[in-house]
Amino acid sequence: MRLCRFRHQGASAVGLYDESGIVPISDAAAAWQSTTGTAIDVVTGDNLLEFLPPSGGSAEIARTLHQFITTGKHSAGLRLPLSSVELLVPVQRPAKLFLQAGNYADRIEEAGERDSARQAT
């Protein structure tokens, strides 16, 4: 299952993503209720963390809706084409940002040159 944050017609939301498009979580929940007659309580907004295990309170709901959408014809008319949405960063305001020096080949090369110079002296 792949989740994403996206913007469509000026509003941002969480959706179920695949190469053919995005099904907004809220639309999947409405289709679930229409098909099963059972309401499913979905958190509104665009907080993707709410749908991710282990601490996301709606992780099981996301799993259920993903299975519902992918195992039947339930996504008909719900899927937004990728060309009509703007994909957003998964976490809008991360608490921490981790960077690895390995992402910067020039810096690694510089560090290697400095180590070589230190060893020569």
C-alpha cells in the first residue's frame, strides 16, 4: 500500500496512490459506506502520519480501505488521474531532518584528500 499527500482543486488530502492515479481516502471511505452500509470513521485533513503504523490511529482503516479499493471494482470513478493532482511532500513539517554525507560525493572526496594529507605529514 502506498499513501501520499496531494493537492487537488486547491485542497490537500491523503490518498491511496498507484501508477494509474490517486483515490482520496475520504472518497474510499464513502465508497466503503455505500457498498457495505457501514460507516468508517476517517480522519480529515492531510496528516499522512495518522495513517502510518505503528502510532497512526487510522493505520488499520487505511489498510482496510486499500484492500477494499484494490480487490474489487470499487475504485471506478474515484481515481483521480495523476495529471490532475500535485503530489506533496509526505510529512509537511518533519520534527527532524537527517542527511547523510554520502549524498555529497564532492564532500567525501574532500574528506579523503584531507585524510591523505594528514597521513603524509
